[in-house]
Amino acid sequence: MTISLSFPGRIAQGLTKFAFAKAIAARSGRAVAVLVALSLVTSGCANRVQDVLKPLAVTPTGTSHVTMLVATTRKPSDDPGKLFTGDRGTAISLNSVDVSIPPDRNRKIGEVQWPSRMPPNPQKEFAVTQVAKVQSEGQAFDWYRKNRNSKHQVVIFVHGFNNTYADAVFRFAQIVHDSGTDAAPILFTWPSRGRVFDYLYDKESANYSRRALEDLILQAVKSPDVSDVTILAHSMGGWLAAEALRGVAMREKSIPAKVKNVVLASPDIDIDVFRRQFTEMGPKRPHFVILTSTRDKALEVSSWLSGGVSRVGGSDLRPYAPLLDQLGVSVIDTSAIATNDPLGHNAFADSPEIVRLLGRRLAGQSLEGGKASFADEIGMTAANFAGSAARVAVAAPVAVISPEAREILKRELSSDDGKIVDGQISY
């Protein structure tokens, strides 16, 4: 079998699939190998049981429960066990979803126990117990009131690339349960097709969903039952969250004070684009925490697909940490953390150490600790933390950056006054 492919400046005709793959591999090396690995890692998802969102007939006992508000820009599905597809909808849909989580003795922290058959066994597997439409803004405010904690905190989670609706629901339920947070959980799920080779479709779907996430953030801060909003975003969802915050700042002239914290886990954001997003949010920004890893293979592929530009979540930001700290950005290097994900991209959710650390942030506690080790930060000893090498990256000396570079970086990230200096306007 042959295919005809168009390349810049020439036409490749009569090229076999094998020859094409070999040619691409020769050009891209490690990135393609990682892409193939990513495909193999996620191929098991295709064999998962479907219709897992169909509620159980009887509410189980002896299990934990997470009730979340789910907002989505996905197209609704006629299948009650699926609820929404990976296609783009024409409206924002809201549902309240209850998820049952097996007793701790039957599971490991950081893992989602996906149903092996339907109906699931709630003693050993995640299960949905109730799904209800939220029909109006009044009902949304009622949900905030019913599910608020004593500090009136909410956490909005934005998932990343290659997630179905069910993937996002179960993963967020796991994060909420394992982190121990009692903040009201809100999931924003955008139209990802849940397929590894639909990266560009997913990226455009995130773009499509920016305004909807802006509206959700503004709706949350309007509620009198919400005083503290934390946004937790993973991978491509980090780009979407940053874009939405930038849009909120432009619409409202500043980001509302109720939005206090933003946690970007392995953010799949072009490092130059993030600088512009951060600047355009204005001077009144929430506190940012960025979880990075130089061993994140998924972000290696993203960098390759994006023209070789480094991603924020895959970069070593430690040399810049003191400057970033002055601007309200904390950096946590998770490169040495053991994770169940062979690509090193999901440590924020499947590493018990990171999940517990997130729980501190979601509870409104600081993650900073000067030169303390990561183990000290989460109240653990080095003996029960493999390697204890992940660290809060505020220990890197600012002297490693020249005074000129420090001044330029600080000016670029802290202001956008449009002055002409030496024939140039800072951008």
C-alpha cells in the first residue's frame, strides 16, 4: 500500500508507510519513540468498560463519596452511561455527579480503580451513584451553598490532553479523595477525544473552551458562598487555565481577589507564551505554583510537535526561582518522584507524596519552605520517601543570573507599560 504526502517544497509519492515512519524517525529521533510509547501506554484505555457513568441502582455503604459540579463544553451523548462525547458542544452544560470510592484498605493512593464490568463493584472499583442536571444559575449557587466548607473554598480542576468525560470525572474524584481536601470540587472538562493521536484536535478544543472557563470562574466568584478559589490544571489544561485567567483579567480589568491560588501541574505551555499570558493577567495575580519535571516524556513530544520550543512543565526553572518567587510564583521540581506513569506526566495525581502536597495547597496552606527538602514540606521522613530528592525550588542562588538578565526578566513579567526604550517596546 502506498500513500502520497505533501512536504514543504516537494511531493513525496509512492512512499510506503514503513519508509515514511523510518524517515520521520530519522528526523525526530527520541520524540517519535516517545510518541509510540505514549500510544502503547494509552492503548489499554480502548479496552476499558464503557458506560461507567450510569448510576448504581442502590447507593453503596462503607465507601467514600465525592460530589462534584461538572461544567463542560462537550457535545451531549444520548447514552446515559457516557453523558458527553469528545465532540464540541454549542453550550456549557452543568451536572452534579456523585462518585463512590472504594474503602482505603482496597486501594492505593493515587490510583483510579476503573470498573472491570458493569455494574461495578463499589467495594473495589470507582462507581457513579448519582447524576443530576443543574438547570439554572440559581441551582448552581444552591450547589455551592450545599457543598461549601467552613472557609467557603472551591477548587476548579481542568484536565489535560487525551481525557474522556469519564476519565476526567474519575481522576478528579481520586484527587479530591486522596488529597483530603474538603473544598467544594468543580470540574471543567473540555472536548478532548481521549485519543493519543488527536493532539491537535484537543489543542483547538482547549482554545474553543477559553470563554466557557472564564464564565465558570466568574460564576464561582459571584457566589456569596465562595470566598476562596483555587484552580488546579494539568498538562494542556494548564494552557487553557492560563488563557482563561488572562481573559478574565481583560474582561474585569483584573483577576478577582477570590481567585487566590493557581496550581499548574506539568503545564503544556510554550514557555514564551506563558510569559505573555502571565504579563497580560496584570499586576494583581493569584499565587502560582508550578510543578515541573525534566523527565516528563509527554512534554518532550509536545515540544517536538511545537517546533522545539520548551514547555513550562518540562523545563528546569530552578535558576529563576528566586525571581519568580518575588512575582508570586513557586516552583516545585518533581523530577525525582517515583510515579506509576512511565511517561512521568501524571505525578501530580498518582504520586502519594504529590497528592498530599496538593492537599496542603487546596487547604490554603503554603507550599514554600525555603531550603527545606520536599520530605520536610509534607511532614515525612527521608526514610519513607524514596530519594527525597524533589524539592521546593527556592534554594537556587539568584547570582547564577546576570544583573542585566534579572532586571529584564523582572521587568517583562511584572509590567507592560509600552514604553519605547532604545527603539523597542518590551514584549
